[in-house]
Amino acid sequence: MRRLPRAHGRVAAGLLALALAASVVLLGTATPVSAHGTLAMSTPADGATVDEAVTAVQLIFTERVREDAYFTVTAPGGARVDNGWTHGEPRTLDRPVREYFLVDGVFEPREYTTGFPAVVALAHLPAAGQYSVSYLSVASDGDPVRGTVTFRYTGKPTAAPPNWQPPTGQPDPSLLAAAEQHGDTGSQQAAGDTTPVAPTAPVPSVAAAPPTSDDSGGTGLLGWAAVVVGVAAVAGLFAWQRRPARVERSRKAVRRSAANRPRAKPTTKAKGRRATGGARTAAVPAARRGAKAATVPAATPAQQAVTTAPVAHGEPAEAAAAAPADGSASTGWWQRVGDTRLALLVGGLVLTLLAGFALGRIGTDDDPTYTAQPPGTAPGGGRNAAPAVSAGDGHQHGPGTGPHTHPGDGQDQATGTTVSVAGYTLKPVLRSQAAGATSDYRFRVVGIDGQPVTRFAVVHDKPLHMIVVGRDLGGYQHLHPTMADDGTWSVPLKLTRPGGYRIYADFTVTTADGKGLPLVLGVDHEVPGNYQPAGLPPPQPQTKTGPYTVSLAGAPTIGMTVPLTLRVDRDGAAGPASLERYLGAYGHLVVVREGDLGFLHVHPEPELVDGAVKFWLTAPSAGRYRAFFDFQVDGKVHTAAFTITLA
């Protein structure tokens, strides 16, 4: 078996120690982040299907919600069916919930076994289909508590009470102000949301995670035992790495001692082994050499140290003289271990560490504990995942939207109002063009180093989406530029009306560490001429585009994640139109706020829900909005526009 050279062995030792140390750090030191007031469970459970009429929904939290907490229940047709709410009697949770609190700079766990219900009454169930329950409160530590759960009703419709009207109010301003003070660090994910974790980053809020069998996200006793073993292994490897230096010092001492003593002449030579100066050593063990060892006369201890140590192939006798008298290898541990043995050792240590960690994660509890997800690590693609970085991008997603999330989503996350975010800047070549003329609109995205960015992730089938909207919220266009090798994006752009426009670049840049950072940057663009702004149309539940009638249903609510549904019907045909996937989805919704032109890019559920395209919208503030819905039928893209007013 081939032996490792000493230098290579030391390099291998260092790399092995580094790998094991990294494993210990990554697997054994998961740091919890505080969460508070989470939703522990609900009745019906999130995602459940019920066939009997439901008169109330219970949302059970780890603490009593505020008196001004706000709840909505949206029916399949988009209308609200909630009829007020009350506090329920505390009850024992089906499974405990563990949350973390920062105490004197240290995160300490606290386990909750008692839940505090908020009972939301339902006026009626107008149709079979998916019902959405949204909530907004503020925990006792000031963190906002928001999220949504859904259930599917398969029974018969029930009638509304006489003279009952769906609620139309908005959350109390003091509740919105309290929630806004802490942003979204305490937001909730819906209980039981099992959307897969995204590779890049996780949407607006965090909550109680689905049941797991770990112990609060840390390692169990066996896991920590594995960590200790890993640390001991690293220490041992460092000791072995230092061993050749000690052996070398011993060799030098023996050589100096041997140089001061007369050497005994060997009476017999071991065949095939040269000693210093052409002499041959005579004490090679037969077991290692495959030959009988010759006899030698008695010698002094120093001579024995020289003549009794085995000599490795191709190694001079002077090196053999430096070997320890106990018969251990003179070349050090690393040189005696072959590549295969070293690989087996490395693999064994790593597998032992990982196996111990996995066993520790299994834990010893027979009854798994819900663990509050740390902010910034919520499951991606869920409707309420937490922000991962400070830069917002205005994207929002429905549950199960897929493994792509966007930081900064939350209560006030209308973006695109600035030209630079997180060190990335949108730099157009020209900022104006003539009315009615088609111009080659070109721009670059410049990074922190001042150089054009060329690494972009493909999101919704394109590396970059360019949205154009007039300052009067007219002239909407959704374009897809192409990028040259030098990082310059270009696309033909035609603007027929004079006036001011806002151009948004919606993209996900790949950072130096390989992660995706989604951003929306905006820049002004001017078309000289006599500007006559068009008035914003009043809110209407339906609009026409081409041969299609598009219906919008839902009750947008400030600061809350609520569903909007859009249904497309072909004129003169029975039933909805046959929508085709466009940019990876059955539709895309861009919402722009009047005034500052704040941008919301709201993505739908991945599949049609009850025959309609369902979106999740968190309106950031009061005001008027213009919503642009892109959909595709028979290979052609159409756009339907709606006005949304929030008092």
C-alpha cells in the first residue's frame, strides 16, 4: 500500500481537523432566535378537509391575544364570512410549543403546554371550497403575530343570518402601529405549514413549525456526545500531527549520542539492506522482511538502538538509527497509514459524528414538541415565511408557491421606490425618450464593487423582469430584456403618452457566496410633451380585456395576509377560460401604490383553487392601488387592471 509523504500527511491532518471542526460548529451549535406568541394549533387544522358545517374557527396561541386583535375568514368566492371573535377558555395543547427568549444575552427556552384560543365565529358557509382564516395581533414582547390558515369545506352551503352584512372594516390603527414598530421579526407562519424549505431564502412571517421530533432545534444528549467525540478526534489528530516533530527531536538526540560512541562492527549482514557507509544492518525482523534475521554479538545500548530498529524500504540506516527503541515506526504514524486506511478513518469519524448528531436530533420525547421557527429561517414558499435580509423586494407568495422566497416581505414592503438597495444600483443609459417612438432601453445593475452584475438567478422563467408604469398608474408593460456579456440589459420600449414613468427591475442576483438576493430597483423615466394624467378608474369587481371578462374577489386588509381570487371567463362561453401557464404560473399580479409608486409583485398559488387563480396580498398601508393581472390563453398574454381602495 502506498504511503503518504510526511508533508502530505501533515496537510491531510490539517484538512481533516478543519473538516471535523467545521462539522462540530455546523451540527452542534445551532443558535435559537427569539419567537413569541406563536400560533400553536387551530380547529379545523391548517389544510384539513371538513364535511360538516363549521360555525366557528379556533386559533390557539401560546399567549392570550390582544383585545384589538383582528381576524378575517374568506370564503371561496372571496367574500368575508367572519362574524366577530371572542376569547376562549385556556386548554391543553395537543403538543407542547417551545419558544426562545433572550435573557442577559443568552437564549433560553420556554415550553408551553397551555393554549389560549381566539374563537372566530362564522356567519355561514356560502359554498364548498377553500376557506382562509387570517389573523393579526401583537405579542406581549411587541412582536407582530400574523399569518393565515386554510381548510376545505365539502358539505352543503349554509344560509346567512337575516340582515347580516359581511364586515368591511380594517384593523385598529393602534394595532397596526404596534405591529409596524417591530416589523416582521415576530410574524407567524401558519400552523402545520409543511412547505419545503427554500435554498435561498425565505416571505413575511414566522410561526409554530410543523411537529418535529427534535428538542427545540438543538442537539439531544446523544448529539452532544457525538460533538464531544468529534472534538476529541480533532484534538487527537492535532496531537498526531505534532508527533513527527517530537520523533525528529528524538532522532537527533540519538544520532548525537551514537556519534560519540564507537560502533560495533556487524558480524553478519542482512541481505539487501545497506547501512551507513555501505555496511549492512543485521537485525531486520523476519516477519517484516520475509527472511531470517542474522545474529549479531552483544552490543551497547546505543548500538542496540542503532541496529535493532527495522528499516523501511529505501530509507538510509541513519534514519533507522533515529527510531525509538520500543520498535515503533521510525517514519511516524502518517507515513505508515496508506491512502485507503486514511480515507476509511476520515469517513468513519465523520459518519460517527453525523450518526450521533442524527440520534440526538431524534431526541427522547415520545411526544414531539412544536418549536417556534427562528425569524429568517421560515420555510420558503410559504405564505408567511420570515425575511432573511434587510433588503425588501415587494414579492409575496401563496402557500406552496415553491422554493423561492423574498426578504423584506411584510407589513410595509412596497418596494421599487429607490434606485439602490443593499449596495446594488440600477443605472440606465438614457432617462428619456420621444413619445410614440420605439427606443432601445438599456441599463446595468451595478454591484457593491462598482462593476456590472452578470450573475442572475432565473425566477419565473426569466433572469430579470422589467415593469413599466406611468405616474398616473397607466401605460403598464411587463417586459423581459436580454443581457449582453458586459452586463448591459436592453429591450425595445415604446411609450405613446408624454409624462413620467417608473421603470422597475425585478431580479434575483447571485451573491459571491452563491446565495440568491431578490431585489426590486426603480428609476424614473420621462417622455417630454403635453402631459395630461388620466384619472384612476373607480373600483369595480369586473373588467374586460379582449374576449374575456375577469372578476376580482377578496377583501384586501391593511397589514394582514388575505386571499384575492381572479376568475377568467370567455365571453359567450360556459365556464371559466382554459388558462395556460405563463412564466411558470397561471397568472401574475403586479400591484402599484398611488403616490410613491410602491411596487408589490404578488405571486399566486401554484395550482388553480376552485377554478380561479388565488393570490395572497398583504396591503402595506391605506391608499389607492392599481392591480395588473397577466394571464395567458391560447398562447397570447392578456392584462386586466383593477383599482383597489383601502381607507
